[in-house]
Amino acid sequence: QLLFFELLKPFDFTASVLDEVLASLSKQSGTSFYSNTHRLTIDRSNILISALDAKQEEVYNLHSEGKIALGFGQEISLHFSMAGNLKIAKHLAYIDADLLVFPLVVRYRQDGDKFKPLGMNSFKKLSDFFIDEKVPLPHKEKVPLLINGNGELVWVIGMRQDERYKVSATTKKVAI
């Protein structure tokens, strides 16, 4: 207990909070504890400590091809290509460009977000998708989303795109 307290001293947790953390280690994953400056989250077999940043509420608009810098040192780019030889990579999404409504919006998660993950026929809540993918709580706030001009989630950036926007045999122009 003393060692645990000393390890976490720089993060400004009180002794009573650390006692609660120790008592909760064998309980449900996802429990969070707070100090004035940090959040400690019990995530399966790990303890994650993250600084309390301002919530990511920034919204970025893409009006056409180009590149924009996002929070957390991330950036996203959009360009168009003819359908053809596509290189599969997790950090890329191939979207049927004719289905896009501009401006596209890049934002972070909001309550009620849902999409049809690629390969599925039914909708899934974004929160359930994050649970299934075992995304730790502090990281969920840092995953940007590409939203179509009609309000539909097109791509959980870097993770999975929406089935409705996939490239098909009838696709003429691809947004990458």
C-alpha cells in the first residue's frame, strides 16, 4: 500500500482514493478515480493514468480534397481516385465518393453515435463497438470520427468504416 501510494503521489491522488483503488482492483473493469489533475482507470489487467484534458469538442470541416490537423497530434487527409487497385490498410478507408455529402465533419464521439460496421448488416452503438474492440476509456475520447454531411457516421478513423459507404462494383470514384 505504501509503495502504491508513493508511485501515484505525483498524480495528486489522495490516500482515501488510493485505498478505494486498491479495494477495486478485482472488481469491474472500467472503474475510474479522479484527482484534481488526473484520471486513474482500471482497465482489465492494467491501471491507466491520464491527464484530465479539456474534453475534445472540436469539429473540423472538410469541404473537398485536402488535409487537416486534428487534436492529439493526429491529421486526416482526403483525396479522390478512380476505382481500381486499392491497398488495404487499417489507417485508410475507401469510401464510395458518390455517397458523400459535403461538408464532411471530423469530430469526437457523442452520446447516441451509431453506425453499421463494415461486414455487418445491422447498426451498432459506437460505445458497444469500443467495448468489443477493448478500447480503454481514456482512448475513446481521442478517436476521431468522419461524419457525412447528412449526419451519418462514415468512418471510425483508423478502426472501421461504415458498411453503407464501402466501395462496390458500381463505384466510379473512390474517396481515400
